[in-house]
Amino acid sequence: MVIFRASCKSMESLNEVWAHLTTAQQDPPDWAILLSAAVALVVVLSTASWHLSRGLITIAHEGGHALAAVLTRRKLQGIRLHSDTSGVTLTRGRPTGPGMILTALAGYVAPSLLGLGGAWLVAEGYITILLWGVLVLLACMLLLIRNLFGVLSLVVTGGAVFALSWFAPQEVQAICAHLAVWFLLLGGIRPIIELQRKRRGGRAPDSDADQLARLTVLPGGLYVLFFLLVAGASLVAGAVLMVPWPLSFT
């Protein structure tokens, strides 16, 4: 009897958690959605704010490499995040082949694709699922981090997301979620442009695009174009999902 009651209480608790996760929240006002997009754009375009926030894009970038490595059954050795906002994902396996190609291909498109997935969630009102999903991803990455700065970066980011999901009112959660998604969609484009500038100056001989060029018969510039097309398409699709039409400012 005691075991049965405990099981019932556990089931009720799980049902409550599931209901909390899947309950759609009300969208913020249209002006707040557009304002969050404008703020994200300023953050991405401003040199000072971009230097401070670019590390978040690096986390998504290296997470994309890591996820692709796991899905293609490469041996994932660890991730390093550096204070200059660069990062590296260490894998072991065949130096050529589909697994290596997909792993190298995943980094620059990961922030934009993550932003597109987030755009769908916020458009449906699933803000809590988005925040908790980010916490799970950060926790998984934390197990793979191999340097102190990387640990601090993930702990600070995860702490901020947890505080937002646990303490902030739903209205604040919704606005911050929109801001974060806009930042991923817009911030996913700038590193690709920076990559091409470095390649033109001969300062990125071992970039993902150049590694892909050595792994395949296609030139590195074509991969940069692919990265840019994915990021641009994700931004357009994300904007269509998040921006209501016709707009209402009442």
C-alpha cells in the first residue's frame, strides 16, 4: 500500500511537470518581439557587445560539432572554449569519410539551426521547454569541457538560464526567450562573414571550410556560401515564425 501510494504521488508529480512544460505561454506584445529583434541586431553589429556575447555563439558552434560527432559515431574526446571566443572540439576516428565531413560541416550552421528550432518553440508558446532544453544541452556539454574557462562559461550561462526559468515572471521569460532566439539567428551570420574575411587574408588555413575542402573535391568558398545560405534561410524562416502579421501595437 505504501509503495502504491508513493508510485501514485510520483506519477502525479511527473504529470504536473509535463503539464508545466507543455502549457503554452502567451506571446509578448508585437512591439516587444520587434524590440527584442532590434536589441539583438545592435548586440551583433556593435563591436564591443559582440566581443562580450560572441562566446554564446561559440558554445552553439562547438556543440554542433560535438553532436555531429556523436551521431556519426566518432569518438568525442572533449571541448575547449577560450577567452578569445574561439573554441575547438576534439574527436577521434577516421581522418576522412562522411563522419568527419558531417562533423566539420555542423559547426557554423549549428547556431542558426538552434535558433530556428527555438523560433518554432517560442512561436508555439513553449518557452519552458526551450529554457529547460537549453539547460539540458549545457549540462551535456559541461561533461565534455576540458578547460577551466569553458567550465566557467557554461556554468555562468546555465546559471543565468536557470534563474530566468525559475524566478522570472512568464512575461519576462517570453521576452528574453525571443531575444535569445533573435541573437542566435542574427549572430549565426556574423562569424561566417568574419570567416571569409580571414580566409581572404590567409589567416584561417585550418578553418572548417578549408578542412572540408581538403576532405572533399569542393572549394572552401563553396562551403562558406553553404554556411551563409543555411544561416540566411534560418533567419528568414525564424522571422516568419516569430513576427505576427498583421502587426498590432495595442
